[in-house]
Amino acid sequence: MGANGHQTVLISGTSTGIGAACMAGAGWKVYGGVRNKADGDTLIEQVSGDVTPVQLDVTSNDDIESVLARIADEVGGLRRACQQRRYHRRRSG
């Protein structure tokens, strides 16, 4: 649990806000991985609840280590991590 008494989750790929909205709506402290500041600003506008955007490229060890260190510093650690993926279905014909 984080310092605020909430469970804490890091969700990558939250530019659309779907996963972050689900977790924040359930009372979690959400760190939402976004590609850039503009996506983070949009996330804050679209999702109510305890959501903090963090710039995160999941292919960058430096980004991952930096975000995890920030979370540890701010709330004492991480309860869950979720990676969101988009699946595209190929149409035939």
C-alpha cells in the first residue's frame, strides 16, 4: 500500500486512459505510463481519481528504473504493474 493508504499500480500505455480510469475508479493510486507530456496532460483531464502520469518507454531500462525509483520515493513501493497492449485484428478479404 502507498503512503496515502491506497494500493498503488503502474500501468504502461495509458495514453487513452482506459486502464487508468478503471483502477483510479476503484480507489487505487495510479501511475500511468505515457509517451510524452501532452499525453500526460490529456490523461489528467480525462481520468478522475488519484492518477499521476509518468513518461515511460517500456523498452528503456533507464525509464523503467527512474519510474520505479520515483514511485518508491513517493509512496514507498509498488503493489501492481500492468502492461496494456493493443491488439489489432487483421481483416481478411
